Amino acid sequence: MNMWDGLFGGLTRTRDHFVGGLRKLLSGNQLDAETLEAMEGLLYTADLGPAARKLMENLRVEHRRGALSNADDVEVFVQKQLLDVIGEAPGDYQHDQHDGPFVVLVVGVNGSGKTTTIAKLGQRHKEAGQKVLLAACDTFRAAATEQLSIWAERLSLPLIKSEGSGDPSGLAYDAAQEAKNQGADVLLIDTAGRLHTADHLMAELEKITRVLGRCIEGAPHDVLLVIDGTTGQNAITQAREFQSRVAATSLAVTKLDGTARGGAIITIRQQLNLPVRFIGLGEQPQDLQPFAPHSFIEALFAE
Ligand code: GDP
């Protein structure tokens, strides 16, 4: 499946609900106060959050100016507004311009899709001909290591893990050394998503970050916060909690295929003030894409 098909297919539920709903509303009705109100409701149910109110404000102004004469005008206006809110996206990693292993520390609450995202990233880099190393630094949960091991085996990617309950930062150190020794291009590190206290989790992640920086210059080069795109406002609250403690540098928003609320990506982008780097569109290794705002909006509004 090519990228466009993956994106188009993955956004089907959001497109049907949001764009389908919008078209139905606009084709059968005059663009009057009532229609505009219904439209606002639709934006909220697509999880556009505060962006919805702003968008409608701007739309009403345009409408009063007489700049929107038909349904197509409205649609084009909505697309532009959404692109404005999304802004730029950092895109895929540019580690070719980089000496030594490029290190990505992957963080997020359990169940957000961390492990799957690491597997998908590993697969992408491997396909691009790069040497990948995975590290299972969630040493608190045996199941987490187990799950990453299964992926590593399935994708034939080397994995550093501890036997028994090792120390996460010690393991991160070993992984960084190993990445250097092997001449790996990319080191992808899984971390714990929950410890018994948030302070404990934070301290652990800080320690891992310090250790990595000591082994490899500038590491970690990205702290990728993974969040579940289906859980809406809840995901944002969780991510904020995380963000207040760990300095994430970009986002991966997962499970956009499983939801009609794909608009959440826009709210997430806006409320967390962190750029979305990747989007998850399924459970298979190929179902991860660098987030490209124009393609995203195009696929969302495609016929
Ligand atoms: P972790 O606990 O954060 O490591 O989360 P996992 O990687 O184990 O993912 C939790 C569940 O979400 C698993 O069942 C994954 O298959 C599923 N998942 C992860 N990413 C996606 C995605 O982009 N789309 C869908 N549909 N499911 C996903």
C-alpha cells in the first residue's frame, strides 16, 4: 500500500463523519445561522476543540463579508483554517546529516502505542537501509520487554534488553555503547509509561536522558511523546502531565484509523504546542507516516 492509500484509508472514519457530515449539511441547507450552528456542533464532535470556536468565528466574519457564496467556498475556507492551525510539521528524521547513532527516546503512557510505534519506526529505518538498534528500557514491566522482543524478532531487528528487572538507565547506557560499537545509525529506546509515582517516572526518564547524553553527543536527539489519538481530551490531559515533567520534543499521534475523531490531531497540536512528527494509521509495521499537513487535509477532504 502506498502512503496516500494508507492515509486515505486510515482517515475513512473521520472523513465519513466530519467531511461527510459537513457536505450533507451544506448541500441541503442555506448558509444561515442555523446551519452555521449545526456546523459548529459537527466540528466539536470531530474533536476539534477550541480550534472549532475560532474557526467558526472566522467563518462567520467571512460569511458576513459575503465571501462565501456556496458549499465549495465553505469547504475551501475550512481547509485553509485547519492548515493554519496545524502549521508546519517537522517531518521525518534527518539523521543523514548526523555523525554516530541518532537516538530517539520514546515516551508516553502505557497503551498509547509506544511499542508499536518503535516497531514501525524500526521497520522504516531498516527499509531505508539504515542499521537499527532497539532498546527495551521499560524494565519495570516484563510484558513490555516481551512485547518489544516479539516485534524485534518479527522484523529481524536487534534488541538490547535486560534479563530480569534491570535498571533502565543502566540498560540505556549499554544500548548507547552497543549502538556506537555496532555503528548503528538509529537507536530507538522504549521507556516505562507508568511508575508508582509520577516523580519516580520523571526521575527515571531524566536519568536515562543524562546517561544517553554522556555516551553520545546530543543524545537523545528526539524525545518522541506518543499519544493515543482516539482518547481526545483525555489524551491531551495525560500528555500535559507528561510534558510538564519530561521535555518531549515531538509527537506521534497513534490510532487515527480507529476513530471518527481524527480532528483531535489538530487540537493536540494546538494545545500541547508540540509538533506532530508521525501519525499511526494501523497496527502493522507499515502503518506509520511522517505527518504532512497538506496531505493530511487533502486525504481528509478527498472525494
Ligand atoms: P504501549 O503500551 O504504549 O507500548 O502500547 P502498544 O504499542 O502496546 O499499543 C497498544 C495497542 O494499540 C496495541 O493493541 C496496538 O496494536 C494498538 N495500536 C498502536 N498503534 C496503533 C495505530 O496506529 N492504529 C491502531 N488501530 N492500533 C494501534
